Amino acid sequence: SVFTTKIPGVNDDPSTMRTVWGANCGLSTIGAVRVAVEPKPGLPADPDNPRAFIDIFTDIRGLFVINNESGWYEGWMIHDLRVANVVQPDKKGGPRFGTITPKDAALLARMGTGNNVPGNFFTVDGNAPHVPSPSDVFPTRVANVVPIQLSMGAYNALQQADAHNYWEFNYTTNWIHPLYELPFAGGFPDKAATDPADTYQDGEIGALASIVPGDGPGANQVPKNAVALGDNPDRPRDPDLFDSDVDAQREFRERFVPSGIAREALLNVFERPDSFEPAQHNLTQRLLDAYKAAIAIADANHDGVISAAEGDIDTCNANCFPATPSDECPVSDSSCLFLLPRSYNRFAVTREINDGLLAPRFAPSTRGWVLSGTIHTGFTAIPASEGEDADDR
């Protein structure tokens, strides 16, 4: 990566500035992320409960401050897609939420060396999982896993010094960038998942925008959609405006989608070769179609967006499988829409520029990464805080 390494002919001259690593006379850049379940009354203490509220603290030593074009560093929790459980189709013959059919499973098992069996990390070539490595060579020798990347917010660093960031993980933040951004982000192949990424070479970087929410790219080019769902100066879009007893006062123009919906879309793309559009083999078209189909699972008013009210964990959703009934929802609430906190297994930090996309820079590749690591949880619980403030958010 040009952000972390001297590359001959690119940034190896002694006079060439370092802009990410190399602060404080070249000291190593290191970081840690601390994860703690909030012990608030009424909240689950189980980190595998999607209703848990989890504090996440990022501390990094040795990054340069980003000064120009409103750039920033951004943290990402990464869930690598696993091969889903095999369940018989529903009454309409389609796959149940979060699962694959026996015919899908049979086709997946024949890929590559046979890695793609339920419970394993899914790989696009069917071979053993290869996560990002310093020995990778973009775009020909890269990871073969399929990441779902959850933004942990933007931050900056002090001059040649430290970066510190706080972010809260809960069902109001466990939402993923619109996956239809991937073909325009810079690390996605057009036609087949095993092809090298060619977005830049094809002149497709930023070709379509997601600034206006919808179930596909380019909604800003449709005046009706831009007026209905665009950033209204009289009512500015506010993705943090999640809760209200009055649904009409909650945010309804979300660009993100619940993480379980993102997983459902990627199951359509990669793990349902028989039960989802078996005749469609173009990767980009499969992604666009898969995303629309996944959005529809929670998009009650069919506007192409999952609003805060539609994506609330307490909202009833009969499409969830397995069902999780509640007092208010005799069939099921929306717990299935969210990946479990500890299903995220990796972490990364990217160096971002204001390109208008919510996906990681050059996603799903690692070309924008400056730090990465593996998530470790399950430590012995210790009392970490006492008392309670006046604001339970």
C-alpha cells in the first residue's frame, strides 16, 4: 500500500512526504480496539444478543493528521460471509431468510477444493480461505473471502501523533453501506468473482452515485426520487435520528441497510446459484438484483429504502427466519435483520477521501487500508463502570 510502504517510482524519494505512516521520525504505527458490553439496566449483558449495546474504543499511535479535501480515517468491523445453513425451500419454492436450499448447497460443495460447506467461510473459488495478507498483489493475488464491512465512524489524528475514537455498536448502528456502491468503489470485478478488479481500468470509479437513497445506484438522476428522498434543506437528512414515538419524525431516508439485509443480498449473489436467478451469471447484475430483493424483505412501503421504523429491531417482520416472536409481534420481530456482534471477525482502518460513497475506499479490496487485525473476544468479565448518567442513549 502506498500509505504504509515505500514503493519504487511512486513514493520512494527521500523528499516525498509520508502522509499516513511514519509519524514521529518513523516510529511504528500501532493500534488497539477495546470492546465492552454496556452494563445499563434493561440491556442484555450477552454480547451475542443483537439488542446489546457495546462500547468500542479505538486508540492508534503514529498517524499523520489529514488536512485536505475533508479526508478522514475510518474504522471497519468486518464479517466474513460463511456458508449458510441448508433448509428446505419455503412454500413458494424460494430460500428462507438467511439460508440456502439443498440444491444450492450441492452446487457450492462442488466448487474448487470443496471448501464451501455449511459453517465454513465462503470463498469465491471454493478453495481454502485466504484473508488479506501483506504478500497479496492487487488485483491478481487477493483475498477470496466475501467481507461485510461495518463502518465505525470517521475520525482524524493529531499532528504526527495519536488518533482516538469512540463508537457505539447496537441495532441502530449495525447497518451496512449500500452494496450497489461496490461496482464503482474500485475493488470489484465486473463479470466474475474470480476475475481481477477492473473498476479503475474501465473508467468506472464513481460512475454512479448513492447520495440519494434507493435500492439501486443513480437515484439522484431521477428528479422524483431526489425530491422524495434527497437531502432536504428544510428537513436535513440525519441518519442518527433513529428513535421517536412518532414514526413520521424518525429518519426515513437511510442509505445504509441493516447488516442482516446486506448478508441476505450477498447470499443471493454468491451462495444461491440455484435458488436466485440461476441464469444470471454476470456478477454486477447479480449484485444489483440481489440487493433489490434483499431490501424488499423489510421495505414495507416499497420506496426502495429501509427507514429507521422499518429497520427497528422491534418492528414486526413475518419474513424473518427463524422467527423470534415477541409480545408485540406474534410471528416475529426484526432480530434477524442484524448480524450478531461477535460474528464480526476482523477489523481495519482506511484512509478515506470525500468520494461520496459510504463503502470503504476501493472496496472490497484492501487498497485503502492503513491498519488491520483480528478480533478477539470472550475475555473474563470485569466490573468496568459504576453508576449511571442521566442519558441512556
